[in-house]
Amino acid sequence: MIVEERYEERLPVALSRKLADIAQLVKLRLSMLVVFSAVIAFLLASTAGAIDWSRLLMLVIGGFLVTGSANGFNQVIEKHADGLMKRTHNRPLPTGRMSSLEVISLCIIMGISGVLILGFFTTPLTAYFGAASLVLYSFVYTPLKRKGPIAVYVGAIPGAMPPLLGWVAATGSYGLLPGLLFAVQFIWQFPHFWAIAWVAHSDYAKAGYHLLPLRSGRNRNSALFILVSTIMLVPVSLLPIYYGLGGIASYVVTLAMSLMLLAQAIRLVRSCESSHARQLMFGSFVYLPVIQLVLMIDKLV
């Protein structure tokens, strides 16, 4: 009787730990940010007062499963490298809390389920984009990280897919406006990811990753690449508003956020200090959801 009670007490603890490992495996917060971008695009594409909430729910579920699958496959491929880096050594695979077979099985189920949900309950085009994003991220971008800086350029493609997923889930088609949303998220990833790569450069080097713009590492030339990408972001981020996706509030907020990032990038060029790269990194984390939210609010009001 005592043994049974102790077993019952341990069961919820084991389940809680397993769920925590799965959340870490699918990179829960990152996956939610991806889904958030898709949801915003879905709402922007929907006719006012005619939002298909059931389709939106399927987009959230399918999009989350596809993203989680991609993140899981990423960790299977990078299992050894993750074990060498401080920021990732406690993930479920390097620590042995989950086996590669267990993760691969889970990722296959999530990936197939997510694509099918997108295809059957939103639009077939959404499923195509979702599947392409999964393949590019897991099996092209992830192996390329071993090759050097080229990986960032390739990884920016699946990283910019969420607005396309959201738009085509709502409309079944794509064109200029979703293309512009894609362009904003594509360009944004360069200052965003390169700032992360600057801060984590030493840790990445332990695993043989060189993900800054130049293999020479943290120097003024790499900082100039970051600055140029941030300069490009300023006009590109305003294009969706110019073509009618937002009003004066969107224009003011987007311009202000873009100039904030630009000021942070200029500061990094001048100092080449990791503290300033960290400021740019956090600024980029805030940038995307803020400008997306203001676009949605502009549409609603």
C-alpha cells in the first residue's frame, strides 16, 4: 500500500519533468513567437468582421506542431554540439533525458500531424509552405551551421515563413502584401541573429560554429554587416504600411522601432562591445512583435 502511494506521488513528478523536457525540445517560447507572427498575418488578411476562428485555431495547432518538429529535428542533428555549449548542454538529448529515437519518433508524428492539419483545415498552400519550412530549417539550415556564415542566409528563409503561412491560411493565395511581410521578417533576422551570434560567439566556437557575418569573429567588419542589414530594415519595414496594411500609428511606431535598432547597431559599430550587441539582441526581440501588433491594432480600429 505504501509502495503504491509513493508510486502515485512520483508519477505526476515524472510527467511534469517529461513535459518540461518536451517544452525545451520544441523551444516553446520560440515556437509561440513563430505562431504569433502567423496569427497576425492571418488577421491582417481576413476581411473585417469575417474572421474564421476555427481555421485560425487549426493554424495555431498545425503551425505549432510543424515548428516544434523542426526544432526537435534540429536538436537531434546538433546533439553532440549542444553538449559542448553552456547555453544548450542541459537540453534533453545531451543529458540523456530523452533518446534520439524517442525524439525522432515524436518529431515525425508532430511534423506529419502539423502538415496534415494545415492542409485539411486551412488551405493546401499553407501545408506546402509549412512542409517547406520544416525541411529547410531542419535538413538544410541546421547542417549548414557547420559550414559557416552561409547558414544564416539560408535559415532566414524558413524563419520568415510565418507571415506567409498566416496569410495563405486565411486567403488560400499570396501576393505583394504577404511578400512584403515575408521581406520584413527576412531582413529582421540578420541583425537579430547576428546580435545573438555576437553575444554567444565564444560558446558557439566550442561547437565549431562561426555564425557571425565574417569568420574573423567579433570585430568592426562584422559589426558593419549588422549595421547594413539594420539600415535595410528601415525602408523595408515601412513598405507594408505604404501599400495599405497600416495607418499613421503603424508608420510612427515602426519608424521609431527601426530607428531604435539602427541606433543600437551604430553603437555596436563604434564600440564592438558585447554589451552593445546584447542591447541590440534584446531590441530585436521586442521589435518584431511590436510592429506586428500595431499593424493589427491599426486594422481593427
